[in-house]
Amino acid sequence: MSNDDTGTSTRTRKGILLAGGAGTRLSPATRAVSKQLLPVYDKPMVYYPLATLMRAGIRDILLISTPKDLPRFEDLLGDGHQWGLNLRYAEQPAPKGIAQAFTIGADFIGGDDVCLILGDNIFYGEGLGAKLRRAAGQAEGGTVFAYYVNDPERYGVVDFDEDGQALTIEEKPAAPPSNYAVTGLYFYDADVVEVAEGLEPSDRGELEITDVNRHYLQRGRLQVETLGRGMAWLDTGTHDSLLQAANFVQTIEERQGLKISCPEEIAWTQGWIGADDVARIGRTMDNNAYGQYLLDLVERVRSDASPTSVR
């Protein structure tokens, strides 16, 4: 299989998938279930950020969620062995900010580098795998990604100088200095645990990820990479954006005949599982399009009828 996802970083980097929160913006759909367990077209929302970590070459992953929802994630994902992963779980008793993930996951991170992704973020685009691996292989400091949006006041916003270097990052500014929002994907070295532990809660009582980014930026240790026109970043936190994401995935998959964020395909491409493993998973769902896709994928590659690529 030929794609931009082959090859992994030589550095040890762990992953944290933050799937907490009450999901109140999606109520009443989220009154009985975590928003990250809602479907985005043909797969649970959590598959998409999980697949992004996998594309970065990350196999050791901690999923953080609420005490109520954590057992449901464990039922869905298990220990990750079916995809060649090592999945662990931790509770976030109350939503106290994105940066709290680093204090909750301090023992898990240990002395390793880490990548944090939010459970309602979807990334897609040609060349994304290369960008992720480059960030995962960074020797020190941090890397975040910025994306042009029409409503930057909803996000952390980056201001750049004329040479494209990041100057400031502001959290939900009333007068945004640019239209570039920081996405929910963050790469840091092991120092991030100490940084997060030293933060003061904001006025809303949370440990802000923007404060972590400011810490690295002010010390010249943060790279801000923009995602251009060929990339898509979808934040599925509202009813409209959830529907738009599902429509986007359905359109791309139907027109290309390739799945977006398919963990089985990515794991096979990375060499973490084999064709027999993919086929075995496919047979458990052979009465639907997802399972048939896996079976057809294995048959297509084994017969070398056509190349495939992971998105």
C-alpha cells in the first residue's frame, strides 16, 4: 500500500485523547451518551481523533473521559490490541480545562513526549500524515496547527508577523488579531507536565491550553504550522457542525471509495496488524458497508488490482 502514512518517528511519543465534557451544546442528543460516541457518518466520533494519533505513529494512548462515560469507551475500543495499540483509560471527574489532561496523565506520560488531541476534532487532507510525523519527531518544544476560520472569536487565535512567525496566541478574543484558530491537536515535549502543573486556573476555573501554548511561545519553543486549503479541520461540537462533518465524510468516501480515519486500514498500513487481522475484523461486520470495505480492501491489495491510500 502506497500512502503518506508509512514510516514512524524515531522518538518515543505518547498520545492523549481527551473525550470528556458534558456535551451540552449537543443536548439532548448527549444526555445519555458522550458526544464522542455519537456517529459521524459511518463510525463513532472518537475513531477520527484516534486515527489521527495513529497516523502520527503513536501507539501508546491514554483516553480521558468522565466517570460515567469511561466504561462505554472501554466497551467500544477495548485495550486497542485489534489495531496494534496499547489503550489505557483515566477519569476526568470534572471539566477543568484542556490542560488538565497533562496533570491527569502525568504518570502515563512519564518522561516521554506527548500529543494531545480533542475527541471532537476531525482532520483530513493530502499530506496530513507527513505533517503529523514531522511534529511527532520534533526534538524539543511544541507544535500546534492553525487553521483559517470565519469565526476566530470562538477559538484560541494566533497572530503572525509578516514573515509568518507566531507573535501571540489569545483565547477567544473579542477583537481577533487574525482569522487563524489553533486546532485541537497539540504536540509537546515532556516538560508540558511541569508547565501544566504550574498553571493558575483562569477566571472560568480552568487550566487553559492557551496558557500552555503561551509558555512555549514566549520561550521560543513553539512552532505554529498552518493547515492550508488542501486540509480540512472539522470541530463537531454543535448540531450543525456535526451534520456538516457527517456530510463531508459521506461525500468524500462515496466519491473516492476510500474510508476516512479507518483504524484498521491505518494500523495495517503502519505494519501494526496484518491482512488476516483486517479480514477477521471485516467478517464481524460483513453485513454492512464498513465491514465489506475491509474485506474488499484486503482482497484488492492481495490481488494487487489497484493501489490504496489512507486518509
